[in-house]
Amino acid sequence: MKSIFLLVCIIACAGWALAQNVMPGQTSAGISIAPPAAQQTSVQNPILGSVPVGKPSAEVLSLSLADALQRGLKQNLGLLLATDSQTAAHGQLWQARSALLPNLSARVSEDAVQVNLAAQGFGKIASRFAGFPLIVGPFGFFDMRATLTQSIFDLNALATERSSRQNSAAAQFSYQDMREMVVLVVGTDYVQSVAAASRVDTAQAQLQTAQALYNQSLDMKNVGVSAGIDVLRAQVELQTRQQQLIAARNDFAKQKLSLARTIGLPLGQEFTLADKAPYQPPEGLTVEQSLDQAYRARADFQAALVQVQGAESARRAATAEHLPTLSAYADYGVIGPTPGHTHGTFTTYAALRIPIFAGNKAHGDALVADAELSREQQQLENLRAQIEQDVRTALLDLQSASDQVSVARSNIDLAGQTLAQARDRFTAGITDNIEVIQAQEAVASANESYISSLYAYNLARVQLARATGSAEKGFLQYWQGK
């Protein structure tokens, strides 16, 4: 007895220790614990990460937008996780179908049995009959048998399978929506990289202009035409442009790292951007046309519709738990003392299961399903409104950025003319180089305004493509049609 009591204590302690061995990020009550701040970005934003492939090569890669999108659609972490979710949903569908499909199994056994009849209640009977054995055996027998079970009528299983089928379809739509999101993120990163490259080019041009002004001011001072303060002003302007070029190059390098991180390119791989930012005036789409396309094409909206249908099926499954179910069972095999001395036996029956009282489990499941259905319907309507907001916002941004591009182009021409006239006046000795430096500042400001407005326009393009559900095809067609 002591050994049995000790064994029970050991098992109980082991079970308590196993219960305390919770997974990382959970308490013993199953409550999630937030990850450290350093880990939250990658956990919350998988679409900003990727699984890099290959090793950096010495060759400088020429990367176009089409190449970046192709890489992102293969290696982006958000899309890879969406693929796994799609596979899991398909697996859950087969799990639900297994309750409706035949279940066939086979068994082969060789048994050795010894029976204590006293433990079965035959002790008093044996005392009345002399020589009645209380221990029977040992004896052996061989049994080989196939068993088949099949559900015939089960509304709960049917509704559960239908709900899982709709959830699988929703997972497919979610995968398509994730592709659209990847195009949005990669396209935005590429546009930002192109804008950063343009700022580097502009900073280099401004540096060359400042260097020319400094050389001119120094030459004019040496011949006694200009004062020394003009040289100092030109030198300050030159060094300011040098600082701006250093900052622009650094921003460009960091933006390239962000792009490489999103598309799964090794971070040590050197690459250049093969495309420049295009500009095509907006086609004049109306809000109604854009919304009609969005509701038909956006995969997240279609997924929400299917999820509502799945929640309706889940509710029907919950309410069907109190209904009777009908199933069939059959087995056939051979049994005997040895494999050579067997005889066929079989069992078959149909069973009608009638739930009478299960602790109000069906009622509780129905309440949970009702809440889930309400939640899915509310999220669908919220998404409908969000899509309309996305479309209207993108159209407003697109028109505004287009107008800004037109004004910025005109400003660049005017600022260039102002700079040329100011340099002519300085060369002629009519004025000092203050006008020239101010004109250079105006040219730099006009170029920055043009770069920013062109970036905003192309960003609005990709956001409108995402809002209308055509990011993967529409934005690339616009970009390649430049």
C-alpha cells in the first residue's frame, strides 16, 4: 500500500509541474504576455519583414519595380504566413469532413487470457458446486477484424463542415488580400527609394552649382572685383550643400535597406534602381466607379462576406446539437483458437442517438455562435465603410498631388530663370552674390517640392490601386506605361 500511495503522489506532482510549464508569452492561466518592445515590431508587422534568400554577390543588381514585386510576392513574411494560414484552414476543412466520411479500420490480435471468476461475482455459485473452477485459463485466441462506421444523419456535422468550407474560402481571399498588401508595401518602399535617389541627384546638382559660385566668387575677389564677404557667403553655401548631400545619401542607403528587407533581398547585396518615378495625369475616375470596383475586387471584402456565411453555418451547427443523429456500425472478421482454426463472425447495427439533457451545452454553443455572427456582421459593415473612406481619400490625394506636380514643374522653370539672371547680375558687378545664393535656395526648394509632390502622386496611385483591389495588376501597368 505504501508503494501505491508513493506512486500516486509522484504522478500528481508530475502533473502539477507539467501544468506550471506554460509556453513562453503565457501565464499559467493562459493569458498572453506582451513580448518585449524590441520584438513587437516584427510580431505585429510581419508584412514589413521577409525571409531572405541567397547570399550577397559582388555583382551590382539592377532592380526594377517588377523585380521588387516579384521578390516580395515570394519572400515577404506576411505572405508566407498567409500561405500557412490558408493551408491550416484547408486542413481544418478535412478535419470537419472526417465526421461525414466513412471510417474504416482493421485489427489483428493474438490474445492470451486468464479470468478470475471470483472477481466477476461467481464466488458464491462456486461454493455450491464442488470442483467449480474460479480461475479459467490461461487460454488464447486469434482475431482478425475490419470495422466500418458511417454517419447517416447528423445536421451538426453537416453545418460544421459547411462552416469550415466557408472559412477555407475566406482564408483564400485573405491570401489574395495579403498579396495586395505586399504590393502596396513594396510599391511604397520602391517609390520612396526613387524619391530618395532623386534627392541625392538634386543635392549633387546643388553642390556643383554652389561649387561654381564659390569658384567664381574667389576669382572675382582675386581680381579685385568682389569683396571677401562674397567668398565667405559662397563657402558657407558650399558647405551647406555638402551637408545636405551627405544626409541625402544616408537617407537613400537606409531606404534601400528597408526595401531589401521587405522583398527578401540579402541586406549586403548592392543594387541600383532601374526605374524612375513616372507621371501620368489621373484618368478622371468617379467615386461611384471606384467604389463599385472595390466592392467587387477587394479580396478582404469578399473574405468578410464569406466569414459572415461561415458564422451563420456555425450557428446552425450549434442549434443542431440537440437533434437526433443516426449512424451505422459494421465489423467482420475471423476468430478462433489459432490462425488455422478460425470462423467468420460479424456485428452490424444502426444507432439512433437522441440527446435528452447535456447540461445546456447546445444553448451555450448557440449563444457563442450568435455573438460570433454579430461580430462578423459588424466587422463587415465597418470594412464597407473603411473601403469607401480609402477610395475617397486616395482620389482626393491623387488630384491634390497632381495639381502640386503641375505647380512644382512651373516653379522649377521660374527658379532656374531667376538663378540665371542673378548670376548674370553678379558677374556684371551690379550686385553681390546674396541674390545668387537666394536664387539657389529657391531652386533647391522648387526641386524638393517637385520630388515630394511626385512621390505623393505615385503614392496616391498605389494607394488607390490598393483601395480598389487592383494593386497587383493596376499599379504595375501604370508604372510600366510611363
